[in-house]
Amino acid sequence: MSILLKVIIGVFFSSASLLYLFQLVLRNFFHISLLWSEPLIQYLFLIAGLLGAAVASEKEENIKIDIFKKLSSHKSVRIIKHIFCLAVTAMITWVFSRQLEFDAADSASSAFRVKNWILDIPYIVIFLLSAVYYIRHIITDLQRTEGSR
């Protein structure tokens, strides 16, 4: 799964970079601009960054809390860390789901003529993916704790 996510990240990041370069050429040499390109570039970079965070959460490389560094070998601290990350991820997912509800009630469209609520879906999917990774880490840590007794 992480290979597919890395490919998607690469496609989004490359697309945003190429579109940004194209926009620079249009502005500097032809003195024109595409109105829809700025929000699309921002969206592509944001989604690529969030997907990168999901990949990092799968590999347990996203959150390092220095105060727990010495205690990180203790399984209970790892479980607490994963539960904390899961709680934060769940809260963010809930916020984005509420935003989707508000955007669905509103008939507004984005700069590139897509309903705003459709643009909220990737955020929810990405954070749900991160939540699944945290749940998997918690289960793995609990199994290791039970196995070491």
C-alpha cells in the first residue's frame, strides 16, 4: 500500500510542480494567468503532504515526542503514544467530516468548478487511513505485550 501511496504522492507533487512552472512561464513571458491553477497547485501540494504524513504514520516516523524518547522501549508508552495519535487523528477526521456536511449543504463550487464537498473527501480518506495505521500499531503492540508475559 505504501508503494501505491508514494506513487500517488509523486504524481501529485510532480503535477503541482509542473503546473507551477507552467504558470510562471505564462505570467513572465505572456503576461497571462490561469485563475484555476493557484488553488489546484495548493490542493495538490496539500494532498501530497497529507499522504506523506499517512505514509509516515504507517512507518511510525511522523510523531517523535522527545520526553518519551528514553521510555520508548517500554511497550506501554508506545501504546499510549499510538492511542494519543489515534485520538488526534479521529478528532481531525471528525472536523473534516463536519466541513463536508457544511459544504454539501452549500451549493458553492471551487475555483475549478468542482463542488466544495468533493474536495473534502480526500482529507477524510487520508486521515481515516492514518487512523487505520494507528489502530494496527495499537493491536500489534498489545499482541507483543501479551506475548512477552
